[in-house]
Amino acid sequence: MLESYVTPILMSYVNRYIKNLKPSDLQLSLWGGDVVLSKLELKLDVLEQELKLPFTFLSGHIHELRIHVPWTKLGSEPVVITINTMECILKLKDGAQDDHESCGSSSTNRSTSESTKTAVKPRRIQQATPDPDLPPGYVQSLIWRVINNVNIVINNLILKYVEDDIVLSVNITSAECFTVDEFWDRAFMDISATDLVLRKVINFSDCTVCLDKRNASGKIEFYQDPLLYKCSFRTRLHFTYDNLNSKMPSIIKIHTLVESLKLSITDQQLPMFIRIMQLGISLYYGEIGNLKDGENEDLICHTKDVLGNISGSEDEVGKDMQYISPESYAQQDDDQQQGWVSWAWSFVPAIVGNDDDEGYCVGIDDGTTINPQKLPTVKDPIVSIGFYCTKATITFKLTEMQAESSYYSPQKVKSKEIICWEQEGTTVEVLMHGEPFFDCQIGFVGCHALCLKSIMGIKDFEENMNRSDSEAYFFHCGENLSTKGMTYLTNSLFDYRSPENNGVRAEFILDGAVHKEMYTEITGMQRFGAFYMDYLYTMDSTSGKVSGNQPDVTSVKTEDFGNIQEMSSKSLIVGPLSLRLDSSAVHRIMKMVVCALEHEYEPYSKSKLDFVDGAKTVLNSDEVAALEEYIPTRITNFTILKCTVTIPMAEFNLLGHLLPIIMGQKSSSSFLNTANLQPLRPLPCIQMLVDKVVLEHSVPMYAEQLVQTVSSLNQPSDNLLHYCYAHCYLKIFGFQAGLSSLDVNGSYSSPAPVVPPLSTAFYGKMLKLPKCWSKWSNVAVKECIFELPNLTIQATRAQTFLMQTIWQSWAYTGNVSSPVVNEALVNEVFQLPGVKSKNPLPTLEGSIQNVELKYCSTSLVKCASGTMGSIKICAKAPGDGGKEKLIPLIQGPSDTRDLHSSKWLNESRKPESLLAPDLLAFTIQIPQHKDYSYSSGAVLLVSVQGLTVNIDPVLYTWLVYLPQKRSSRPMQQNSDNYHGFVIMLGR
């Protein structure tokens, strides 16, 4: 009978996770075709052991479990497992930072698992005697078909996580997993020699995520709005096998698509949400638990077992009908366990087999045991995990208590939307291949942010204000899906052009060098357009290929760095963006910052000490040479393309109520009166444009081990010292600034240039663990270099007044009413196109060239030095015939041999050559505080090379200009009636 083969498999799964089951009753119910179990308690220890999470289950139960087995149509209809109401409550393990047993070193885990395997005996599973009339090949094929087509339905899944005063709950109304055909339609499928592929779909309906705060007694007084309300999404799973005898898939793809994702966060939820994010980051980097600060990004250290019922459990059944007991299953888990951080591999289905000599034994009723068989070594599969969202919105709300009319009625929480973030075409893709390769790519096509309702009593975007959408949107980046297309789904299981949807085996780039050549900045922007991030981690072994069972790289000794070469690189690119920091946007952003700081949560991990006492590792010459060949480093590149930032005049300024809280002071309890905002138009603003910003950051991957080793050397090389620093490079290209104005139609006027385009660069480095270098007084702790080839600033007196007005509108807090701008001042700065001023005013222009500043600090002294190649300040005044006249006021270095002639005063002079001496050079040294017997002071050296100052009447005209009282007669300025005097400075 088929029951004798199928029943033990189903029983082993049910009995593994559920307490207090009677196998005899379960077996009889299964043979009847249906089984219904109620009020079941889960084996929490088994769930914790298999998931390898740093959480502990407080409770877990199933209200009802139904299993339907169509015995008469077992080869054409699926087995259906239905779970009605499943609830689990989790919390962070106590002492997870100190004594998390599953996070020890790999060597300890291996020795422990080996001793455990010798003590655990194989479990005997009761089963009926197999029917001799059924051929083994038929039974094997049928069982594969049954397992590959099992349908799992979960109705009302409830997961809760509690920590401090945080209660995070996830409620899924319905989740169903079933097998599909090549068109992703529900079907009864099997793996064949012509199609070595298994496809499944998981549909999630009405997923709701809530985040609430509980009081000291554990009760929730006020329920907040859900973070996510009734969101539905679907997941496609694609498993590719090399052949029919494969123990596991060689390629696994798990992709999820969400059409619409609407998140809502209140001011009370924001600190809790950030706390949950910090928990995830701390878990990822091993700051919680006994994991070291290494590259755990590969997320691969142990079992790949939990979803065997999804991808097919022929491994557990065995090609020779071996049944795996729960004990031996857990036993294999312990053998490969290397810490909870590898829990992600629990989503890799049905992988059984390792390099151990022991197999899996199954007992039968007569007490005999099947001889164990050695399972072959299984290679790590290629795993692709993807998340795709067509449109996502995140809304931030402010809450206030609202009392009911009745005295005894409970208070309710009323929320008000103030800011919204909208995003289109989001992609999150992860590609893994064992320990040696891990890649994560994140991108989205377009995004923008807008202001809603009112803020701090100022009704600036209420419905009755009748303001345009262009005024509400203060941030734009990227493109729209209507113009970009569905590029964010490229090569996903939801892309009809992908290889999997066309019957072609997918190919992956698993080489770090080739990956960087393929996924460049241009490629990322072509696919997305707004944001693109590529995080790549690779690990190569010079002694041989890195296997999936290699020990954790964080436990590698310093002298073994030469054998294992790791590389971690992050590339982040932001496409063309536009940001308007007006009063409405700034106050909403600052309010979010204030809400995020209003919490009393302790950090998950305290900062490490700069120096750890203990014996330092001393290397010989060969080990030092091996260390110099390659030192693992984390490299981060951040690029911004075509950035426009606009800072208008503050229409209202209440930052005095927000800044003290951000600075750590107590909040002000003063009441803010409600007022309607009257928009100011035209609204003057400062507009800044940048062609490109590049930020590069590098830091040693294992700073503690590296610094303690290098600092113990007698004479470390410059190369080793270089890698003991954290380096930062900042490059800005094409920065320019000007004055503009926003009219009633929401458009900007042509900017009046104030700062012409310029480029600059900054470099800084900081020594890691400086206390380890206490005996090295000549080693720099910090070093900075700033270079500015050219800086020019030009402005009229009216433009200067206008910039001062904009500055004062932001500097003087507490201004609720709209400021008043002098109309004559605005008209003078922003003249109509094609209209020339009758009385043009002089423009003051200043420029400096070849500026270089340096700063360096050691344990003994701080030193700063700088040079300036040249300086020039001149006035551009109207001359005869409408020509502009250039009058130098300050210039250097300059040749003053013709100073006596009037022609010298009206010429523009340049240095004779690039090799000319710098105009200004200075050096200052300040000794650090030391307990010396003598007193040492600071040293200041300044050198000036030929500076000329010309006091001209034009300068007086520029200084005394008043827009409302300007003389109609321009001042006569020419060489014939020139009046002034010259001051020359030099050596």
C-alpha cells in the first residue's frame, strides 16, 4: 500500500514541530484520508534550533491543523496541509551579547557536534511493512511527485516580537504555497529529464504590520495606526537541478513582487521603528552575540534545511527511500552550525549532506536498522533573492490625544499627516554563492517628497489653502515609470524576457573583477535612474578553493591573511535630484529628527575600547611579507550626479522650539498659536548647483587585529601604516551658486551668479585605535588636506543685501509671520530679461587661487599650515561707451615697478608664471598637553609675498549703496579724474 511509504513522511514532519502527539491516532487518521488536530503546542526548542535566530520563542500554538491526503488520486492531486490560526511570540534572547551558545567559533561548534553525534542514536519511526507488489522505482517517483506538489495553506498567521516597551506584530490573513507550470499557473508538476525545473508560488493576502508601545504592566494603552495595512504580495520560487539524481537545486531563485506598499509611521512609532532597524544592523554586523566584527555578509555558515517541503524533499526521503528522523535532522544542523547570523540559509530549501562519514539511519518495527550510507559532498547552490515594488509610499504622522465627550470615555489617538515620501520601481536583489561570493543591489527609478497639512500650528498646506502640487513637492529625483518603463524588473521572475521564463538556464557573474566591469555607474543609472547601490563581498583563497564548510573568516589569524583574500566594496549612486529647503520642508524634517530623539533606549552594543590589553602578536619576516601582499579593506564610494539645492527665504521660522531638543536640551512647553500661512511671492532664494560629488571611504576590515600587529613591529613599512588608517576622499566638481526668485506660478527666474563654477577636493585620514600607538610619537593620528584651485565671489550691493535678508530670516528664530522684502531691492537684483538698468551699479568681485590647507596631529603636537597662491579683489564699474571698467582694489602677488603710473592702476595683472612664489604661507604648531618640566609655547610663522591695496572711490559707492535712496547721477570714474591711494605690503 502507498500508505506505508507516505504516512511516515507526513508523520515525521508533524511530529517534529508539534508536542504530545500520539503516532497511532495520527496514523489512523491519515489512512482515512483526512486528519484534524486542534489546539496544538509547537516545540519551541526545535524551532529555535533550526531557525538559528538570536530570538527565543515565548509561546507558539496552532488552533487547528488539517491534512488532506487524496489516496485514490495521489498521483494527480496534491496533498493539502491547512493551518488555521497560528500564533508565535518572540523576544531577544537574554544575554545574547555575552553567552549566545550558537555563536561560538567554528572549531568549537565542530567539536561539540562531533561529540553529540556519537551520543545520539537513530530514532525508529513506526511504519507499516512495505507492500512487495509495488516496484521501488514507482514508489520513488510517486513520493517525489507527492512532495513536490504539496499545498500549504495558512489562515490567520500572527507573529509578535516584544522588547522593552515595543510590541511589533505581523498578521497575515492568508498565505498559500502551491506548485505551478512554466506559465506560473497552478498545476500538478514534476521534475523530468527534459525540464529539470520546479516552480512554486506563494500568495500572501492582507498582511498587516503594527507597532505599538506597552506600559510597565505589559498592556497597550493606545493603539497606533498600522505601519502596513492589508498589503498583498506574491512570491515566485524557481529551482533548477543539474540532473534527476541531484540532491539539491543548483540554482535557487526567490523573488517577491508588491504592486503597492503603503507605510505609515507616527511620531511615537518612529523611535521604535529606528530601534528595530538598529536591531537588524546590530545582528547583521555581529554586535549582538559572540560574533566578531568580520564580514558576515555572506550569511553562509550552516544548514540549508527548513523549506524542504517547498522545493522538494527528495533529500530527506533519499533516492533509496531513507527516512530521516528528527533527531538525526537536528544532529546534522549542529554539525554545520556556525552561528545564528547564517539563519538566512534557512530559506535555502532541502539541502542535506556534508563531508561527514556518518549517514542517516532509520529504524523499522522489527528493531532492525538500515545500514548507514555515506552521502556525497554537496556544492553550495547559487541563490538569488529579490524584492520588487512598483510603488511605495511612506507617510509620517503626528499624533495627539483626543478626549471623548463623556468623562468616562477612554481617550483616543488622533493622527495628522505632515510629510510623505513616494517611490517608484524599487528593487532589492541578493546573489549568493557559498561563502566566497555575496552581492546585494538596491535601486529605484524615481522618488519625491511632499508636505501635507500643517506643522507646529502653521497651516501651510491645508486643503483650503489652494496651493499647487508643485509647491508641496520639495524633493525630486529620477524619472517616472511611465517614461522609464519596467526596467526595475529586468531578469527577475516577473520579467517575461528573463531566461527562466523562456526555458533557458540563467547565467550569473560570480567573479568580482568581471562583476565590477559589468555593473558600472552607467549601467546602474540606465536601469534605475534615481538611486543605485551595489554591495559586493568576495573571498578568495590562495591555497585552494574556498569551500562552504570553511571556518568563519572572522576567526582567521593575522598571519593567515595572505591565504585568504577578502574584498568588500559598496558603490552608491544618486541620480539628478532637486531639493528645495523651504520653511515647510525644513520644519517637517526637523520635527522628524526631534521625534526620533525622544526615547530612552540603551544601545545594543557599546563602543569598543580603543585599546585592549593583552599580548600583541609578533610576526617574523616571512609573515610580515605575506601580510603586506594583501590586507582586506572595506571600500565605499558615494556619488551624486547633477544636484540642485534651493534655499528660499524663511516664510516662517520656529526652529527655536526644535533646535534645543536636538542639542540635548529640554523641550519648550510654550503653546504655539495656530496661524494660516500667507505665501510670499516673489520669494528670493539662494540656488546651488553641483555637477558631481564623489566621496570615497576606506577602512581596514579587521582593524583591531591589524593595528595591534603592526604597532608591535619595530619599523613598519609605509604600506602597513597606510592600511592602519581610515581614509576619506571628497571631490566636488562644478559647484556654483546664485540668487533666484520663485514667482506665483512656481517657476524660478534666471539665477544671478554669485559664485561661478569651481571644483575642490578634501582628503582626511584617521588612525585606528590610536592608544595602541602611544609609543610612536611620530605617527600622525589625524591628517587633513584641503585644496581649492580657484574661488570667485561676485555681487552687487543689492545682491549682498538680499543674501543678508535671506540669512536673517533663518538666523532669527521665532518669526511666525511672513517677512517683508524690499520691493526695490528685489527689482534691482532680478531685472526683467532684455531690460537694461539705466544706472548700473558697480560689482565687487574677489577671487583667490591655489589655496591649500593642511592639518596634522600627533601625540605630541598639532600643526596647521596653508598657502595661497594669489588674491584679487576688484570693482567692475560702468565706463565710457557702456563698456565695463575693471578697477583692482587688492591684488597680490604683483610687480609694483610701474606703480607710479596711472595705467598700472587700471590693468589686470597676473603672476608672471605658475612657479611664482605663493602670496601667503603660514605655519602654526601647538604642543599637546604634556607634563614637561619646562614650558613650551605655540609657534606661528607667516610669509607675505607682495600685496597691493588700492582704495578707490568705486569701493565707497559699493559700500554706501541703498536701493531706496540711490542717486540718479552716476559717479564719474575714469583715469582723468582718478582719486585714491595705494598701500603695498611685502617682505
